[in-house]
Amino acid sequence: MTLELLDNPALDLGQFSKSVSRTQQASISASLVVDIIGAASGLGAPDKGCALGPDVLRRIGLAEMLREQGIAAGWKEILRRPVSNRCTTNSLALKDFCTDLAGCVLTTVRCGHRFIVVGGDHSCAIGTWSAAALAVYDWGPLGLVWIDAHMDSHTPETSPSGAAHGMPLACLLGYGGPDLTQFLDPSLKLDPNHICLVGVRSYEEEEAHLLEQLGVQVITMDEVHKRSLAWAIRQALNIACKGTVGYGVSIDLDAIDPEEAPGVGTPVRDGLRGQELVDCLHRLPSQPTLLGIEIAEFNPLHDQENRTAHLICDLLIAGIARSR
């Protein structure tokens, strides 16, 4: 699927938000219809096994578990790496994939539904949150809570590996190659004042410098240990919700300690406790301005007895339930 093949083929992306009535905008906050979108791509990571994640989550019954909690959830589509003669480089292939993903997210928000995006490596965030920001652009900015062991804020010039899954947040802030920073709207960037990272414990000096320079708030694991995860999540939500018309949550599973979430490509020790994060999300007050949740970097090839897969389901149930 490409943006030209949406059900309104004449719709111009730059004018998308103008086509959403205020009634439809209000329904984004009121509805508990959830579209699940699979981002089955490992284009941005060295370990391609994360492309298998969405199919595993569909097979174990993610949608059914959500429906058991009274949430009208269903799979919209599982997007796979596009096959195109234009994709002569990995960057172009990733741009095409993110464009397809953005089309699904835009359509979902336009229908007044919330979304769940399940990856796939974390480069899918470029498509997810570019589309979410564009969808609400006419009414105000998007807030974003980014739960991750890493900062994901490298550029092609600073990245030691060159892997795009270490660059999505920088791209969303406007730093990186034009294929991934301007594929929807060259002027559309996330406001760093409305972004907060939680659980960071593995990063390079260059990306820390970029985020500090831009004023992005980062809550490291050291701070989580000192103050509590509940405090960190409340702080992040305050930042994402203050002065915004909607917000999203992007969770890289390597934020969670690998003892509890072994099914990831880049495990980092001393992470968040999975059940504690679930409990924190359950205890949060209702957040009706939630647009959607993204879970990335689930690699079922490294999972053990579906432990990571079931934790994903628990996290999504807790997070979406708070949007009532």
C-alpha cells in the first residue's frame, strides 16, 4: 500500500489535517476502537528477526486479549518490506516502508480510532509519529513518551553502526538524511519541548549532546532507581501532555531488563521491570488524548516460552485501557 492508494486517492498529505472535522477530532479522544498495525520490517536493524514480531503477536491472540478487556480491537494490516525497483538503497526501502506505515496511521486517526503499531525495528517510529503529528497539526503539537534503553538520536554522521534503528528520534526532530526527515512534509518536526525519554542507559556522547542542545528531557535508569518508575512515567506524561492536543507512547522493548524481556535484538542489562511498568500504566489516571502506542524491537527468535510476547500484550492492555 502506498499513500496514493488510500481510500481517498485525491487527498493531499499536506492538507490531511484540514480534512478532519472538529467532530472527528473529538472522536479521537472519545473512541476506544483500536486498529492494530503490524510493521514487519527489520530494514533498520542488523538482526532482521524483529520483522517476525507482528505475525507472532497476531498468532498468540493480541486482538482477542484486548477485546476481552472491552476494547474494540482488530488487526488493520501487517505491512511488509516493499518490493520496488526504486529501492536501490536501504534508505529508499525504509522511506517506502515508513510511507506505507504513515498511510495506515493517518487513515486510522482520520477514522477517529486509536492505533497500536507493533514492530519491527524501531525505525518504524519515523513513519508512526510523523503521521500522528501530521494528523493533529492544525490543532496543535504532538507529545511523545519514548521508553527505551537507548536515545535513538544518532545521525548518519555520528552513528557507529549506520543502522537506522538508532536514528528515529533524531529524524523526527529533523536531523538526518532527507529521505527520512522530509518524506511526509519537510516542515513537519516534533517539538523537543513535548518529548521525554524514560529508561535510558546505553548511548553515545553525540546523541546525548544533540538532545541536550535541543532541550529534550531524558530520564535515565539512574534517576528511575533514585526516584521510582512511577515518578518517571508521571513526569514523562506531564511533558507529553502539557500544551499538546494529543500524545503517543513509543516503547522499545530493550528498555525492559532482558531477564523479563529476552526477545529483543539489543538487550541491555539493568533495565525496567516489566511487571512494574505494567502496574504503573494501570495506575495512571485516564488519558483520553492518547492517539496511539507503538511497541518496537520484539524479536521472537530470541524469546523464551513467549515471555516477551505476553509481556507486550500486558503492556498494551494497560496502556490502552488508560485512554478511556
